[in-house]
Amino acid sequence: MKRTIIFIYNADSNVWSKYLGFAHKIISPSTYSCDLCSLTHGNFSENSIWKEFRETTPYEFVFKYKDEFIEELKDVEYQKFQLPVILERKGTISNVLVNAEKLNLMNSVEDLIAFLREKLT
């Protein structure tokens, strides 16, 4: 059975939100609301260590912004998730792999990668 890992950012996909998020990360990184964004991306682009991991993993990675995730569910089911979150989908069942609290405790992209490697093996 194919395993899909779904990364849901606590940010919206529109250009204005991306611009505000970019500015927020630079001006006040400690109050930025998406710990997942902070781990996988620097101020200007995707973290190179993360990109290499993402490109060499045997799993399918799917990335969604908050508004895309909510639109996809089209009901209140999304409210049970505190964002950001990483889900694992096996077939039609999705389970939380890394919750927002755990993401908040991670200090680096290396922490995230090590945690995912441990959970996915």
C-alpha cells in the first residue's frame, strides 16, 4: 500500500498571504504562525537540506496550504486539526504523523528529517 505524507502549512496560498508571511518571517520570526514553513523554508526559498531529503525519499509528499486543505474537505472535519500538521495517508485513512505541538518543539530541519525517518521506517 502506497504511503502518502501530507504537509499542511498554517498559511494561505494567495499571493498577499505569501508576501505577508515572507515579511513576518524576517521582521518577527519568533511570532510566525507556521512552524512547518519555518523548518522547510528559509526567508527566500526552500531549505536545501529539506529539498534534498524531499527529492530522495521513497514516499509521496503532498504539500497544501491551509485554504486548500479546508476547501478539499468541504466540511468541518478540518477543525479537528491544529495547523500546521503532517498527516500520513495509507489508502483512504489519514492519521496525524506530526502534530503542531511537536513541530513547535523542533529547532531545525534536521530535527524534522530525523523524526520523519524514524516514524516512516
